[in-house]
Amino acid sequence: MGNLRSVAKAFEAAGADIEITGDPSTIGAADAMCVPGQGIFGRCITNLRAAGLDETIRGWISEGRPYLGICLGMQVLFETSEEDGPVEGLSLLPGRVTRLPDSVRVPHMGWNEVNGEHYYFDHSYAVHPSDEAIVDGWCEHGDRFAASISTGSILGVQFHPEKSAAAGLALLKRWVS
């Protein structure tokens, strides 16, 4: 889930003390969890399950602890994805991840507006929650999709705050605080 260093640097700029780890006990001692992501849904789910991190994420969220999912880190929370599949996700939230339509350039790479702010996107698949009440911000790229969601202790964003200049840093600062 490849963009770990750039996400870590963005969190440091937002004032967070971070540790990159896949160790469940180290994760358990943290105040908050961010699962960033670039890559393929099926491989991500396979790797999470192989490391037991699917259960770590489930337990974390069931305890109401702060979780930020970036791009693929948000997508894996949902029931299924068309990417590399269909592939079953963590099923923590109802909904599906579908490919962006062929009528637009895929991947959706570049800046787009969400709630009056511009964020950087880089994705070919997008989240369609069953419960639209969890959507904080919508985006349009050939299809309307959830650009940001929040429910309970979960914040998920389809865009990359670590690549989104001042707007992305502001979002990370709000989440860290």
C-alpha cells in the first residue's frame, strides 16, 4: 500500500508523532490509526488478512478509536470491490467499490473540488456507500462518488491529503487534533 513515507511526512507536518508499523501490538498502543493506500484492492485485503491486520482494524473500529482511511484505506472498509474481483472487503461499512466509467480518463488523476476545497485524486475505483448519510463530501468524475465519509470514529477520504497542499495539511491537522 505504497505511499507510506509521503503520508508519514504529511502527518509530521501536521504535528503528529508517527510510527509506520504492521505490528498489531504496536498499533494497539497508538492513539490513532491511519491506513493509507495505493495499490490493488484484492492484494491489499489478502495482505491485511495474512498479517492478521484485518482483525486489528475491526477491533480498533469496534472500540471507537480514531481511524483515517486514505484512498484504498477507505475502500477496504466496504463490503465488495470490482477491482481484481469481485473481492470481499472488511465489510465494516455497507456499500461497494466500483470502477470509474470508461467515458472519462481513468485513472482519475489530478485536482478536484470537494466542499469548496481542492484535493488531489489518483484512483480508478470509487466508493458508493449504501448509507449516503455517512458521506461528508461528494466528487464527480464521470460518476458521482463519495470523496469523504465519516461515521463514528471513522474518517475516510478518496483523495490524497498528503498530496493536496494546504487543504490536505489542514485536514490532517484537524484529524490529529
